[in-house]
Amino acid sequence: MLNVALPKGRLGDKVYAMFEKAGFECPAIREPGRKLIFENEEKGVRYFWVKPSDVAIYVERGAADIGVAGKDILLEYRPDVYELLDLELGKCRMAVAGPRDFHDDGARTLRVATKFVNIASEYYAGLGREIDIIQLNGSIEIAPILGLSDVIVDIVETGSTLKENDLAVLETIVPISARLIANKSAFQFKGTQIRQIQSSLKAQVEKRD
Ligand code: PRP
């Protein structure tokens, strides 16, 4: 049985459709309900819906053999997994944002609010800029508006959240998209099936371009 961790939500639905196309369907998954685990014994596959930011934990610890996680999570937590393929879904970017007219004159420590503490720290370390990190769990955009921080490091997809809160992208740090990841030992023991899925998904990505 190949255990697959799918990110719950819109991205997960698209990802499952790709697995289905690859010949690993599990029709029950499309039925409405609150069930989280689905199995197709004949195809030798078991899917489970997990919180998108938890996929990498399931895969790293071997509870899932493969899964789909955002590059943001892989960069932030650096799980010990193989990154097999860029699915080119869920595209967005990690960016520094702040008030439109903000200019960092370097005079004092920059206050940065973010969920992505490691990404932000590494980015500013690379610039040699001293920062004070303020770790938040969501609605990061509020921080500079209320004066809690000077800027934020966050995910920007359409840009509407920033726009509607009078903020703007100041610098792009890195592009983000969904990645197929594999548990390292599963990749040895279930390699044939994993590689088969990987190459079918790859062909689907290439066909899209
Ligand atoms: C993410 C991100 C931004 C928003 C960006 O938040 O943190 O707030 O989406 O998308 P946009 O550019 O299309 O507006 P999410 O909805 O995941 O909620 P959060 O506030 O809990 O981070």
C-alpha cells in the first residue's frame, strides 16, 4: 500500500485529480463527507487529507510515503525528505511587504512580522541586515498597519490582501509552488510505484506548458 498525504483544500483537489489521471484513482474520495482516509486496495493506494502545512511532517516521519507540500513549508522547516517534482500548482511568492512609501534607511533594527521565521532570518542575514523578528500565526498584514512591525515577510498570491490593506510588495524573496515529496526510506522500498507516479505527474505538468 502506498500512503499519500494530500493537502486539504483546493490545491489538494487539483493534486488528487493528477493522481487519478496517473491511474491511481480512489472514487470514494470525491463523495461529500468528513472522512479523511480513502483506500483503493486494488490500486494499492491510500490517500489521507491533512492540513497543508503538516504534509511534510507525515512524509518525513514515514506515516505517508509521498505527499504534496508547498515550497514555503520545505524552505521554512527543511524536512528530511526527497523533493521529486515541481507540480507548478499553487503558485505564489514569498515577499517582503509593507506600507507603499516605506523605505528602509538602515538606521535602526528592522522589525519584521512573519509566520516564516527561518525564511525571513536567512533572507536578512544574506543582506547583512539586523532584524527583530516578530512571530505571528496569521493575518500578518495587520502588523505594519498597527505599528507592531515595519514590514512583513509573507506569501503573496493575487496581491489582493496587500492591496485591500494599503500595503505593497517591497521585495520578492522566492517563488513558491507545490512540490511532490517522498519519504527517504519509502523511496528505496516502494521506489517502483513512486517513480511511476512521479513520471506520470511530470508528463502532466509538461503537457500543461
Ligand atoms: C495567505 C497569506 C496572505 C494571503 C495572500 O494567507 O498569508 O495573507 O494568503 O493571498 P493574496 O495575495 O491572494 O491576497 P492565508 O489565507 O493562508 O491566511 P493567514 O492569514 O492565516 O496566513
